[in-house]
Amino acid sequence: MGYSIKSRIWIERKGETLLGEGRVSLLKAVGEHGSISAAAKSLNMSYKKAWSLLDAVNARAKHPVITSNIGGAGGGGAQLTDYGMQLIETFDQINQNCWKFLDKEIKNSNL
């Protein structure tokens, strides 16, 4: 019987969550759909919850992660900033490295 280790990581800034899997999924959805509303809908999340999470990420990050335009006749929208894309890539790389390390550790254990 083989064992596996499961783990969830998140990045904090000043003791508050900046990024975790859920927030990264939301950021990716904004990048894919070009709007907070469409991103929230794609994740079965309320717009209010999505906006709250993204506002917290923007407030805690060193630089803006998303920019948004207010809707209206021409429609609104939201875009990931270059810094936002960099945060996603960094988080994903850290996650991959963590899983590889944990897989190696369980394989080398005496369990």
C-alpha cells in the first residue's frame, strides 16, 4: 500500500492571506474571462465574494494584481496586471516544488 502526502499552501503578507489555491483560481479566471463577474460565475462564486477576495489581494500585494473598468454602455472588464501574472506563476511554481518535495519524502520514508 503506497502512501501520499497532501498539502495546501498559501502566501501571507503581514499575517494575512495574500494568495492560496482559491484566490489563484479566481485570478486565473479573471485572466481567462476578462471580467470579475464572468470569473465568479465560472467558479460558482458570488460576485460579492469574488470582488472581496480580489480587493483583499490587491490591498495586500506590493503592486496592483488586477485592474478593472466600471461597466456601462461599453461594458466593464478586469485584467490581470503583469505583477498579477507573475504572482500566479510564482505561486504555481512553489506549489509544484512543494508537491515534488513531499512525494520524494514519502517515497524515502519507512512507511
